[in-house]
Amino acid sequence: MGGMMGTGMGRPTTAAKAAEGREPTASTVRRVGAKTFFLKNGRWVDSSVKAADEAKARAVTLFSDDYFKLAGSLKPESGAYLAMGEPVTVEIEGKVYKIDPPKP
């Protein structure tokens, strides 16, 4: 009956799979440090970022000079948000940044 939990339709929900110890095949939510990110159109977006703020975000290319300057200016615990390695929009210390990998 455990695999039937949560749906009533014979297919387990993501919550039911997690409760049974199985991971869902694709996740659209990620916790990094104290923040929660949602996958939106191929980009991880900090749950605290509003659409209006996202539109005004400062663009930074991963591993560029600007990236390292930014990383050096932030508190150490913010480094995990910059090191996600995927496109990410994050609010750090009151400012919103769009971090993107370098273009090939």
C-alpha cells in the first residue's frame, strides 16, 4: 500500500516516493545554504527574488573578473550561491545577481 500513498489513483506522488526513500527523477526545488531555489526556464531562481527585481539583476559571468571581485566582496557563506555552476538568479546582501556560465 506504501506505493499507493498520496494519490488514490495507483501512482505515487513525489512526496510518497520521497517518504519511501526513492528520489524523484527530476527536481525543480533546491536548497543551498539558507536559501531555496526554484528551477524556472533552465535557471535556478532564489525564492526571495521578485520578478521586478529579477528584471534589474546585475549580470555576472561565472569565473570572470567581475565574478571573482563579487565573490571577494561578499561574506563567505554567500560563496555557495555563486558556486552552483548553473545559471542562477540570487539575492545577496540586498542586491540581485544573475550568474551565468561563460558562453562557449
